[in-house]
Amino acid sequence: MSGFLRRRVIGPAEDSPEPSREPTPGPGEEYRVVDAKKLHKLSKSRRTSKRRHAWIFVLGGLFGILVAGLFASNNDMIDLSSITDMNLDSLLDVIPAGLIKDAKDIQKHERDAVNYDSFAVGLHAQSQGIKAHHSVIMIPGVISTGLESWGTDEQSRQYFRKRLWGSWSMMRALVMDKASWKRHLMVDKRTGLDPPGIKLRASQGFDAADFFITGYWIWNKILENLATIGYDPTNAFTAAYDWRLSYMNNERRDQYFSRLKAHIELATQISGQKVVLLSHSMGSQVLYYFFHWVEASGYGDGGSQWVDNYVDSWINISGCMLGALKDIPALLSGEMKDTAQLNAFAVYGLEKFLSRNERAEILRAFPGLSSMLPIGGDLIWGNSTWAPDDLPGQETSFGTFIRFRDQLENASHPFSQARSRRNMTVSEAMPYLFRHSEPWFQDMIEQNYSYGVAHTRKEVEQNNALPGKWLNPLETRLPLAPNLKIYCFYGMGKPTERAYYYRDEPYTGSLISNGASKLSMPEDDAYTTFRPSNVTIDAGFTSGNIDHGVIMGEGDGTVNLLSSGYMCTKGWKMKRYNPAGVKVTTYEMPHEPDRFSPRGGPNTADHVDILGRSSLNDLILRVAGGRGDLIEETIVSNIREYAEKVKIYDDEPDGGPVSEPDRQSVDERFEELLKEL
């Protein structure tokens, strides 16, 4: 008990490793997948809550005595010599036995609330006869892929084989030597690769994605449950990548797609079974890009049958197939909901340490992140008067993506934003972002990504030969793999960034010469210069669904529902995007967090924390164990209704496009907007 109290009062010893999970249930203990209702019963009764408060009160009193002693240590009226002989064991003698018992009960309740965390899903699946069947390869997202330094130049030696992304080493380097950390993380603006003398590489193996930092799990829960039904490093792999780089640069520098292809072929050859691919978030975009690369002549050279021959199933977890709207404000002004909600003191500290423009500069120096800019333009995300996910009675459409409330204070400036000082849709916000970005950033976007819509099968087939289109599921098709099965598992019901209120700030910086670019504005006097944006999220505006200038919509807290669900429920049901008739099953998971769990518990649907969700782990084990066919489509949101309102239509039975006025190509509309501006 003294050890328990010591841990509660002063925390664990610094040299003792922090446990990453609760212990495995013993042979006599019960374990099961916990649903929301049963989990709710684990919450404390009113009586237990009062006891918890009493226990905290006693600990607070003891802490107060110690603090008072510190301040009184120089006071001759108080003799602390007798206190030095006291220890925590002697303190237990004066604490009521009832409070000690309550402390044990609290600890037991906390352990019960996270029993889902201890191999329970895997043990349950094992009891159902599910065991390892297909080899599993996991493609992680951004936050879950660590980056470590392999440079040996003088500037890098102190970081050799230390993670500069995804560890406490990252935090230490950022705080102690921010300039050096930035130099290592930001790619070279000419090549899109590491700057001279710096060598950063994606960590490999399960360690690359199981934890972000000590105690903050990412893929660890999935690994635990996979191991329980028979998986180990011989039949499960993690295909980590450098998320900073453009997708093609990952192949050029690290041969990423070539290695992934070899892993899949070897796993199929050894097991005699096709593989199951798991991807999360940006990893789903990477995998979709890989499907085109591996088929293409002169790239993967696998031919049109390769995916059908080697891949049994693709589990798409929280995939941002149509991008993430929050990518635009992050790249434009270095902001998002998390920064907008900070209090004034925190904002001041953040700006002094890492300003908005500095944050935007760093994020733009990660070309891989720009792959998550929203795809589909106004046809997907709406125009100034309409959006497919608008709700009944909504005052202003979600289609107005960037809005301004106040009048421009600096309109007299010759390069002020008065000319563009109007609300913007997503397709209008994109050129606005490019106009306020470096020329190299614009060129990188043009060379690697495309955000339009293809309306005919002929367009789609032509795009399949263009690497710059491979990322976009609205301009290319799924593999010609009739036996492939796709499972879309994603969360919903958590408020997610959908639009923004911005305000202007007086601009005092210098203008920078800007080279002409197809995506930049027309070459007249007002638009042949580049300067950082001087707009910021209007964090002082909160009303209704507007939270500190951020307008909230539907999604998983990071990716909007339209991005997660449109292709799965509608887009890939169209013949031109899925000519082989690949079966696509969607399983939505409502956000039902446990309020006592900092990560949301076994029923969370948060974008990252969903990887620990019990039902998701159960579904993954079924697919990996060869029982995915038993999974039934489960849709609880309004995604089908929203998808029907999206103004993208299937071809006529004869293969010709539907001729409607609003079926205009997004690329054509984009060019018109440039001319208008």
C-alpha cells in the first residue's frame, strides 16, 4: 500500500519505464468486448464519487502541509527536524482505513474501464476460432510514422539514430534547438528531398508505428490483438514511409513502392494466400497511389492483373480519400482548430516560440502533406449557396469555406487583399493559397497532385497513365481486380472542421518576386509578387456551431464525413471509377467516448484513437482471419443522402457522359475563376 500511495502522490520513478498497457487478464478473469452501455455501468456511483473526493481532499491536505513546510523552512518558529524522520509508511497509520479501501476501489474501477486494452478482442476472436490466415501489411498515416536521423555531418551527429519525429527526442530538439530541428525536418525546396548534409529516414518495423511517444499508442492495440490470433513478424509487416516527401520521391529516394511490391509478392509466395493490406488516414491515399504505380508500365510493371493476383482485401481505416479541409488553413496561415481554441496566454507563447507564418512555412516544406488538400472542388464541397452536407435550417452554407466578418483595415495598402476580400469556396481558396505561397510550392503541387474530377470513362482511362493523377480517386479508377474486397471502416459523430471565419491583419512584411505558374493568379501588376498571407482565423468569434472561428461539421474530428465516406458509398459504385466491380463494404462507427478515458475508451471514433476501438479491432481480425465476407454494411450517418446530392453523375449505359449544365469540369471552372479574379 505504501508503494501505491507513493505512486499516487509523487508519481513513478523517472528510471522506471512507463507501462504501455494494462496486464493481460489472468486465467480466472473474465474478458470480453465491451459495448457502450456495459462500459457506462463501470462509472462510479454517487457514493464512490464522494469517496473519491474525500480521498483527493486528504491527499491535497498532505500536499499542502509539505508545501507549507517548504515555505516555512527558514522560519525559526517552526522546527521541521522531526518531520525529516517521517516516511510514507508512517503516514498510512494516520489515514482512515476507509479511505485506503476507497483508493483500492478507484484503482480497480480504472483498470476495469480499460480492460478492452489488454488483448481482450484477440482473445475473444480466438475463442470464436479465428486465427491468422492472410499475411497482413500495415501502411500507417502521418502521425504514426517516426522519422529518425542517419546523418553523420557535424550538425547531425548529436541526433544519430534518434527520432526527430515521433519521440521525446523530437520534443527536446524542438525546445532546445529549434533552428536545427527545422533544418532537419524541412525538405530542400529545389529537390523536394533532404537538404545537403542531412539524412532523415522513416523508422522501420513495428517500432515505427506502435507508439508516437512513450505511453501514446497508435498501432499497438492492433498489434496486440493480431498477435493473439497468431501473427508475428513473419506474417505481419509495417510499411512505413517518409510522409514529408511527395509520393514519387518516396520511390525515387527510398524505393518505397518497389519494396512494398516485393514484400507483398514474398508474403503471398510463402503463405500461399493473398495478403490483406491495412491503411490508416494518409496511408490510404498512399496505398491507392501504389495500386496505380504497381500496374503502370515503366513503374511497377505489374500489369493490370497484379492486384487481383496478390491482394485479397484492402482495409481502409479513416482514409481521407478526398483530402482533409483542415489542410488549407494549416498551409495558408499555420492554423487549425487546435491553435484557434488556445487561450490568449497560450497563443502569445506559441507565437513567440513558433509564429503562424513559421508554422505555415514548415508545413509547406512537407510536400507529402499537400496530398491531403481537398479533392473535387465545388462539386464535392459546395458553392457559395449550397453544399451537399448542409443541414436543415442552417443559416449559411458549408460551401462558403473561408468567410470574413470585418472590413479590411489595411485596404489602402497597394498590395492589400481588398481585391480578393470576399468569401471563398474550396475551389476559390486553393488559388488564394497558391498566390500566397512560394513559387517552388506551387510547382511541386502542379507536378505531383491533381484535385479535379473526370466525368467520362475515357478521361479516367487516360488519367490512369498519368502519375500526377494517381492520387485522385475522382480522376482515376480502382484496379481491374474483380476478386479484391475493400472495407471502409471509419468514425463519425465527432465535430470536425468544415469551414472557417478569417480576419485580416495589417501587413508589414516585404514582397517577394514570384515566378509565373499555371496555378498562380494572372500575370498583372497585382499578382506578380508573392508575400505570406496576413489573414488569421477569427478566434474571437464563437456562436452556435462556430467554435473560435471554426465552423464544425460531421466527421471523426480530423477528416470530414464526405472525404471518408463518399467514395465508399457512392463514388466506387460508379462504373467509370470501378469498372471491375470491386466489392466495397462500408462500416461506420459512431463516436461514443468513455468520459473517464483520456483516449476515449473502447468505443471512440476519433481519427487516431479509433485504432484502439474494440469493434474496429474485431473487424480487422475477421478480415485477416478469412471471415471478412461475414461483415455486413453498416451506415448510421447521412452519408448516402449527402452523396446523392453531390453533382457528380455516372455515365449513361452507352458509356456517354450525362449532359447537364452543372457537370462542368472542376478544372475548367478553376481556369474560369482565375480569369475572373
